[in-house]
Amino acid sequence: MSASARRLPVVLRNRSFGSVWAAQVLTQGAGRMFQVGAVWWLVGYAAGEHRGLDSGLFLMAGTLPPVALAPVVARIVARRSHRAVLAVSASAAGLVAAGMAGWTYAATPPVAAVYAAGLALASCQAVFDPCLTTSVPELVADADIEAATGFELSTQSLAGLAGGLLGPLLVDACGIAGVVAGSAGAYLLAGALLSATRFPHRATPTGADGPADQADGRAARPLRAVLAGLPFIRRVLLCFAAANVFTTAVYVVMPLYTHDVLHSTGSTVASLEAALGAGTLIGSFTGARVPGRPTAIGAACLLLTGAALALPAAVPGRIAAPAALVVAGWCVGVIGVRFVALFQRLVPAADKPGFFAVMQALLGATFPVSSLLFGALGDHVPARALCLLQGVGLLPVAVALWWLGSRGDAGSEASARPAARTVAATGGAR
């Protein structure tokens, strides 16, 4: 490959990865647009005095599938063609959204139907996300793994920018019908794009009776044994699961803060979502360049995130809140790049399908708790107090992550550090 080609971002010089990345942008953007739009529809239009609880229940329904389906997802990802799994899950979500769109254009759907649609779309995404993460080594060369990880994680911020911006605006302009129709089109386009994409580094296909041995010669272990054999990573994941109780509550708190404190409309919700997404996007592309061990970086970012999320409680207004969310988003992006890249290098290839399904389930297990807890509190506690609770709750988690890195377990980080420097030298996530 020529030197000029090597200087291009991996998403441009690797057509297969670029196509899959674009499909991920479409699917996660569609899911985010539906989620944010539905929450604003519940808070601003459909719900009554229990708008906090109703929106919390909706978000809880959307976060249950990654937890409940983890063992099933791990088997599907390990035994089936990853391209087929990605294409089918995206297309299935498109068909669900298209059916819901037809209903919403005919009549205003009951709240229960919106909950059911959110549950179905989240189930498809629960299959798509860990499969995509597992597929990265099949799409790019080893030297590009960290750069590709940065682009993969940046998709979530692009989804936040696009979906978070469009969802509330479409609800204000077209009602819930416009949001569902837009999501259906994006899902179906992603399914078509994935069906036409080749995976150039694909390993030997697995059989119907189970996964074949991977490149490192190891057979996949049962799900229970995956994390049991990775004590350092297991403790890191527990820290982030605890952090998610407070960070993911932002999706409940933002609409309530807009409605109760700023007394504004969907355009303000859209601007807050866009600020969070922009910060995460920047963090995804700059995370590989932040110096230091992942645990030290993660602890510092959690402290900064806590301060940012608490800022709107002390300084309410339309400038402080977006600025705080940009900072919080940047921290989330940096943490994601550094730790997912670390996991890609430390987890044996044969264990990756099970590991990433377990990782999604473990991190996602706190989402229903967070959504229900902060949603219920939102009906009784001022939104500014919820912001403060988010910030304070992250402090002990940051201390725990720093303590973890200061122990002997930190040797696991050092074992992956030379590879990370090699990737940065070849271009990184440009």
C-alpha cells in the first residue's frame, strides 16, 4: 500500500470497513432517533403527570434485550456468518419500524405499542452491536484495529448527533409517525448495504454444531468461563457498569430538564442531544492520543464527567447545559476508545463473541435500573437535583477505577501498550 494511501483514515482506505461503518451509522442513528423522539413524545405530548416514570419505563424496555438475550446473542455471533447476522438484524429492525410506521400514519398508537416497538428494535440492536464489534478483525488488518475501533465507537456519537437532533424535531413537526418512518428507511438501507459488503479477513466459517477454533488455536469457552478467566477486565467492567447507572440517566434527565427548568421545546432537547453526541465524536477520534494508562485516563474522565453532569444544577441555562454535555460526551468517547481497544487485544480471539455479548449484557444490566430509578425520581425530585445526583454518584466509581489501576492488575494494561503505540505510529484514528 502506498504511503499516501496509508495516511488516509481506515474508513476511507478500507472499503469493506467503510461500508459496514456506514451501516452502523444508519442503524444506531435510526435507533437513537426513535428512542429520543419517543421519549420527547412521552414527556411533551402523550404522558400526563407521570411523564418521568413513563419515559423511564420506555427507556427501561429498550435496555432489557442486551441483558436478557446475551447467551443467545453469543451463540448466534459465534456460529453464524457475521455479515449475515448484521444484515438480517438490520433488515428485521427495518421491517418492525415499517410496520409501526403504517400504524402511526393510520392512527395515533397507544403508549404500549410504542413500548413494544422500542423493545423489538432494541432486540435487533442487541444482536447487531456485539456482532459488529466482534467483526472488526475480519474487516481490517491488525495494525488498524485501534483506528477501526475509534471509528466504530464514533458511530454512537454520530447517532447521537443525527438521531438526537432529528428525533425531537420530527416529533414537533410530524408527530411520532415521522420518527418511525425515518427509522424504518435507515434500517432497511443499512440491511441492503451490509448484504453487499465483503469481509476480507474473515476466518474459517464455523459449523452448525459450534464455533471452530480461531486463529490462536483456542476453542471458545462457555460464557461463564469467559469473564472468570479475565479478572482484570471483569473488575473494569464492574466499575463501568456502576458508572452507567449515573451516566445513562442523562437520557431521562435531559428531557425533564428541558421541560421543567428551561421550559422549552423539542429543539432544545435536540441541541442537548447534539452537544452530547458532538463531544463523544471528538472523544472517539482523540482518545487514542490521550497519554496514560487506560485506568488512569478512565478515572480522570469519570471525575470530569461527574463535574460536567452536575454543572446544570449549579448554573441552569441554555449555555451551561450544552457545554457540560460536550465535556461529558468527550469523556465517554475517550473511555470507549481506550478500553474497547484494550479489550480487543487482551481477549483471546476464540472468546470474543462471548466476551462482547457478556460485556454488553453486564454494562446494559444497569440501564433498566437507571432509567426506572431516575424516571420515578423525576416525578418527585426537581430536575436540577437529578443533575447533582448524577455528578456525585460518579465520584466513588472514579476512585475505584483509579485504585484498580494502582494494583498489580495494571500489568494487564502494560501488556497491550506496545501494540497501541504501533497503531498510533501508523496513523491512528484520523
